[in-house]
Amino acid sequence: MPALAEQIPGRVRGSAEGPLSVLDLATVGAGYTPTQALRASTELARTAERLGYHRYWVAEHHGMPGVASSSPAVLIAHLAAATRTIRLGSGGVMLPNHAPLVIAEQFGTLHALHPGRIDLGLGRAPGTDPATARALRRGEGLETADDFPLQLSELTRFLDDDFPAGHPYERLKAIPGEASVPGSGRPPVWLLGSSGFSAQLAGRLGLPFAFAHHFSAQNTVPALELYRDSFRPSAVLDAPYSLIGVGTVAADSEREARRLAMSGALSMLRLRRGRPGLIPTPEEAEAHPYTELERDFVDAWLANVVLGTKDQVRSGLQELRKRTGADELMVTGHVHGIEAKQRSIELIAEAWGLVDG
């Protein structure tokens, strides 16, 4: 398999600041439908491609009215047909929710249709509440942490068609895949995480690692240090390669950026309270009667969002990249309305030097 550097042209293309990518949850704002949200994601992916973003990932979530990306493979196929060059992938597929063979077949199909453009990012969280997780997994109990490495090993063996002799799956083939498209390689596999478990596993296996800084900022630096300390060169990567997801909202004024970011903060507050819903409008977020504890939560959440004008965003992203040592940044912003999303990623692209501002 080619080294990861060869699979990431963004390492040598675009801004001198390094690759910049987008994470999209196909968020559904108040007053919109999931159909409209998915159409908006398609337009956003086209815009990201035009602006020079390196990759565009979608995340698996279930049972959340404000998130329409419950089926990453289906959405990636649609986005790939609507774009031409940008890398597309999962940020991520929650592997315990699926049979490894199914994921190998889905992403083998995507890779066969769009060679060189597909990333397979994997997580071990359910991406939902326990009851929905049981419905997804058809079992009474949830897997333990020990199960994930075994599932990952099974998946990569299906992708590489290299089960050892005597293994129960020795004669099984994931098609399309290495067995049916010789020499095609496979999509790069990334491990995703918000703690040290996946960081250490990614390092031991020599895989690229993506960390969810946007909702676990206090763990970012320790997890990346653990990843680098644990790293062992592999057939796909000769040195550590890390990406972090960053909550980022840009607007024409700092006040407007903060106003837009309040929608995401209130949405996360409701999620943490067990009341997930549509992404509220900025007006609804402003009018919410926050208690003192809720205000503390919102302030803490916004403290980890890079927001403001494009100059402020540039400074914030540069500082974060320097502080964490991340090789790549992936911006994500839970704002209400496609116009605000489009304007935000345009300003971020200008801030990062992907396009002239």
C-alpha cells in the first residue's frame, strides 16, 4: 500500500499552513427538514472542493433530530458523485454498530467507484444512546473496549484479503476489494477518538489518528502525545500523522460569529441534558433563559471554539496547531442555516490561505 503521504496530496498542496479539511454532521436547523439538510451538505461539499479544502468527512449519529448523517457510506457515495477531486470519508463509522465485512464491502465499493478519494475513519463509540445502540447491534449488551481491536483486525483483514490459513474466514472475500480489484489498494484506515484508548491503539498499529478536539479539548494534547509515543512504523505510515477536529465559526464580525456559535452551544447543552433537538436559530439561542450553571456550560463550550473574523480565526487556528502539533486541522461548526455555513467556510479558507481574500 502507498505511504500515507502519497495518499494525502494536501501535505504538499495548498496553504503553507498545512492541509485544512471539513467535518460535516449534516445538521438540521429549526425550520428545515433532513432533506434540506442533506442538500445543504451537498452544496457545502462542492464549496469546500472549490475553495481547496483537502477532505470532507461525515459522521455517524443515530436518533438525533438535529443530525441527518446516520448512514455515512450512503452520504459519501452521494457526495462523491456530486464532486470531482476532494477526498471524502467517514469521521467516522462507529465500527461496533456494524459487521466488519459489511463495512469492508461498503468502503470497498466506494473505493472502486472513486479510487484515491475515500477515507475510512473508524470510531468505537455507539454514536447514540444505549437503547438505540442495542437496536443497532441486535443485542442486550454493549461491547467492551477489548472487542474493538478484534473488530478492527477483522475489518482490515477483509480489506486486505489476508486472513491466515486456518482462520474461519480464510475463504471469505470482501467484494469489491483486493480480491476483486487487484492492485487497487484500499481506502486509508484512520482511528478516531476522544481519549487515550484509540490514540494508543492507532500508534501501536501505525495508523493515522484523528482526535475530537471539538468536544474533548482537555484531552487533546495528552492523547496526541500518547499517540506519538506509542507509534510504530507500518506498511501504511512511516511516521505519526494526526488530525484534530476543531469547532470553528467565522463571520464578518466577532459579534456575529459569537452569535452564530451560540446555536451550537445551546444545541450541545440540550444534548447533554438528554433533550437532543434541531439546531436552534441564533434568535432562539439568544432568548433562551440560561441558568447560572447553563451559562457556565455555554461559556466553557465556546472557549474551545475558534471564532471571529477571518484574522481572528487565522490566529486561533495557528495557535492551536502550534500548541498541539497536529499535522492537519478539520473544521466543524454547528451553525444554523446554509448561508451562514457557506460564509463561514469561505472566510476560513481565506484565513488559512487556501484562496485569496
